[in-house]
Amino acid sequence: MGIYRVHYPQSMLDALTPGIQDRTLSPQDRFGIQTDVYALAHSGHINYVDYLKLLRHAYKQEDNLTVWKSILRQLTDLNSIFDYATMDNTKKLFQRYLCDLLSNICGKLEWDPLPNEGLQAAMLRDLILIQMGINGHSKTRDEAHKRFEKLFNNQTNQSMNPNIRAAIYLTVAKTGNQETFEKLKSVIKLRMIPLKYYF
């Protein structure tokens, strides 16, 4: 009994890539392949670059919530490592990579609910928008600030879709100035939401 990882040779990953891209492989298989590759990179058996290449080549069309949650959890771990990178542009390059990886699913979901979408799409939208916003995607950042200012200037009547609230709040907190942060605190206080929920 135990947890076992598969060390895929590159030839096998190349053969599996079309099935990941067109999602003919099951979500369970798509989940397992990238977690195995990440685990091998994390343990030093392969390079992290191999994992990042796999994501870029195979997972840009991914639309499953569970698969994306796994990918984003692992990329968040990597992102935190780059906080200590000695090269000044390493963090920015990784953030650019991340935004490019998420660009397709972000463009598909956008900000507002789609007709007849399910709960998983709503949950996925929030996860994707958070990562795009806090990692420097200018269009996402600008839209978050626009929606926040609209909310702030009309707090008594303006409602906000609760499924994108975290994306808006976290983006403006990360990318705004001190004035924006003070506005954010007042909005959260008005709605009696504990600050620790977001920060």
C-alpha cells in the first residue's frame, strides 16, 4: 500500500498530449498526469521546466475545476519560490507565463455568469480571475478596479456577484495604492466581512 508516481518518458508525454489538449482523456487522467510530473520535479527527479512545458503544451485548453485547482496550487508554490529569486525579472517572467497559461480559460469564462452555467464554472471563474489579477494581467486588473470603484461609489444600491468578490477585492488590494486599500477596508467593514477572510 502506498502512493506511487509515474515517471513518464518524454515520448509517452508527447503521445498523451493530444488527449489532454482535446480532453478525450478523462479529468482523472489529466489530473494525475500533471500531478505525477510535478511530484517528480518537486522531488528533484526532473526539472521544474519539464512541468511548465507540459502545462503550456497540453493544458491551455483545460476546463475542469479539479484539474485547475491542482495546477494553480502547484504554480502558487512555485510563485512563492520566485519571491526569493536573485534575478530581478524572474518573478515577472513567471507571472507572464502564468497569465498566458490561463488566457484561454479566462477568455472563455470572463467576468459574468454564462447562460445555464453550473456551480463549477462559477467557482473556476473566481480562481482564474484571482490569479490573473494578482499576477499582473492588465485587462483583469483594470476591470477589477473598475468594478470596485463602481461598488464603492454606490455602496447602498450596488450589489456584487459574490462569486467574483474575492477576485475583485484581492486584485485591488494587491495592485492598488494606499487610497484604494483604505476604500477596500471601508467596503469590507460596511458589509461586516472579517478582514482575515481576504488577507
